[in-house]
Amino acid sequence: MKIVILIPLGSRTGGPEALHQLSDALLQQGHDAIVWYVLPSDIDGIKDLYSRGQLSSETILDIGHRPSEIDEYKAYKTVTEARIQLSKDMCFVIPEVYIELVKYFDFCKHLVWWLSVDNAFGYLANGQVNLNYLRKKNCFHGYQSNYAKNFLDAIHLHQSYALSDHTPKLEASTPAPRKHSVSINAGGKVIFDVDKLAKDIQEACGCDVHLLRNMTRAQVYESLESSKLYIDLANFPGKDRMPREALLRGACVFVTASGAGHGVDFDLPSEFVFDVNDIDMVAGAAKRVLDHYPFYLTLMQPAIDRVHREELIFQREVATLMHAITGNR
């Protein structure tokens, strides 16, 4: 069975990296897996072929040669093809942002990978995808977070399997001195006023506060490696990578009880997870962590250990899922 993994071309986020990790794992395990780096025009082309009755198991998609544009992803094994011969003995790996494609490739199998939940709401709410397509025997589902699993259960998509991802390993280096500082996610998923929070923490703790926005990956890592605390007040549409990267680098982590932040996905003690109505408590909690960093870091150890196990867990999840897909012909 040929497996075709759809990845948005040129996108540098956690989802595309997870898709590259899947390609790497499938190739390591001996599967015939290729990557299709998708452009918006590809989606329009698929819809056009479908509307004209020219999309079938006999169709050849001539997409041209498209290498990866992201240097960080070159560590993962991938195979690309300029022409994709469609067939019934094929499985498309469709991230949730392309979920509408399920109906166009109904002649073969699909694995919808729910790397997030919230990002797919629009397609489901406006009727672009009929849920009955997602409940067919040829449609499998992978959930990256427990948050996504609960969502799939709620809409009765029961042919579902755990398919997480793994946090990139640390490069060997001399640890940076741990400073009396805090790093705060200031990206687009944040749902609170991080500038006000930074000011409150500076006043409460007398520390440096680094707002992580518009930085290179190396700059983000440098900040995490030197901070005692990382705060992420995002909406967590999936099990985001930044808190896990912070844990690997020895920072304590605060998250909000929103989306995948609420529950077991990060395995954090409950006192490190803040309800959306309790954000005014964060600055005071940050002071306690900075003042007693070694103690609070010990409370992080189960979460840190879990991050270290992710790659082994992911390899087993891939094997289990592919056994289910290839065994159900």
C-alpha cells in the first residue's frame, strides 16, 4: 500500500513537523510512503477534477518536483514524487486542515490526523465535510492529544487511534546558566494580554521577562534554556510543542486549562495549570517558582520524563495504526 502524506508547502509549525516525523517513522518501518507538499492551487485542482468526473483510482496527479523549503525538517526522511498515480490500494494521510479532501478520495483509504481540533471546526460547521464520510470503513483517525480523542468520541468517530508526535531531541551542548527570568509565549494562539502579564511579573518578581514572538527557533531555545519558568496562555488546539520544549530545557511550565492544556496532555501538576478565570494568580505563582526553582523543578520530573519517552511511544503508535489500516483491506 502506498501512503501519501499531505503537508502544506513552506509551513513552519508544529503540525507540519509532526507530519515529517510520520514520514520518517513510516520509512523506517519499511512502508512505501511519500510526501506531497501541498499548494493552495492543488486543492482547487482536486476540486476541479472531481467536479468534472475526472478524479478516480486511475488518475495521475502531475504535481512537479517540490523539495522541502524548511531546513529544520531535512533531518526527517522523506520521499517525494513528481507524479502521483492514484489507486485503490493507497492511503492518504490528511491533516485536519485539509479534512474536506476526504470526500474527493473516497475510492481509497484515508487517515485523518487530528493534530488540532479547533482548526477543523470551520470545515465541519459550514458543511464542507459530511460527518458520514468520516465514519466510513475506509476512513481512519489519528488523535495527537487526549483533547482530540475526546472530540472524536463526542462526534462518534470510533475508528480512531493514538498518533501523537515527538519533541525534537536536544543537541549536545553545555547548559546555559539559569537566570532569574521568565519566558512567555506571545504568539498568535495566546488568549490573554501578555504585555500586562509581563509587567505584573516584573513588578512581583523583580526579574527579566522575555516575550517569545517573531523569533527564530534558536532564539526561542536560548530563552527557554536560561529561564526558570515558561508561561503559555494559549488556547491549545492540540498538544502544542512549546511547553514540551521548555520542559526538555529545564524550565518549569505554566499553561491554561484551555483545549489540550486542560487534562492529561502535558502531565503537569494541577497547580501549574490555570483556569481562564484565575490568570491574575499567575504573577504570584511565578514568584514562588522563581524563589524556589529547584523544588518546583522536581515536581516537573514526571512531565519531563514523558517528553523523553515520546519518540519511542510514537514509533509504537505508528506501527499499531498501520497494522490496523493495512490489515483492513
